[in-house]
Amino acid sequence: MVWDTLTKLNFCPLLWNAFPYNPIDSNTKKNRKPTQAEIEIGKKYLKAILQLYKIKNVVAVGNAAEDILKQLKISCYKVPHPSYGNKKKFNDGIKDLITTGKIN
């Protein structure tokens, strides 16, 4: 869903997850939210990515991402996570950030 939206808007950002891997629930075999321990591991990589690429505009995709960025005292814009029926709100949020020049 994310790449579909970004492709339609002709926008190619650097994307990074709170945890740099896709955690899978061992019972359901579906994606799951990262544990706090996994998030702590991911924080050091997130900081390194932001410094390495000199990222100026950060967008939190969903509440969990915003919470982590707040913990790190990283200023960000927030859009709804596209899962659970929020694809349109995600699309509209990203489009607004791009068209208003808040992210580039």
C-alpha cells in the first residue's frame, strides 16, 4: 500500500521501520508489532540512518512510529498507518505533506 501511494505521487523517500526487520508472530505467521526490546535495538539503527543520510523531514507512519520518534526527541510529521482500513487517510496525509512542501 505504501509503495503504491508513493509511486502514484512520483515520490521516493528513504523508508525505515522502528525495527529494521519484519517481526512475525510465531502462532499466526503474520506481521506483529515489534516488542519493546526490538524497538530498543531499532533505535540505534534509526539514529544512524538519520545521521548518515542527513534526513531533515521525518514522517511517522502511525502511532507506534510517532511514539518512538518522540522518545528519541526527533521532530516529525505524522500520517495514519495504512493498515486496518486507513489507506485513504494515509494517501491523503502523504499527498498533503508533499503538495504543501513539508517534505521533499
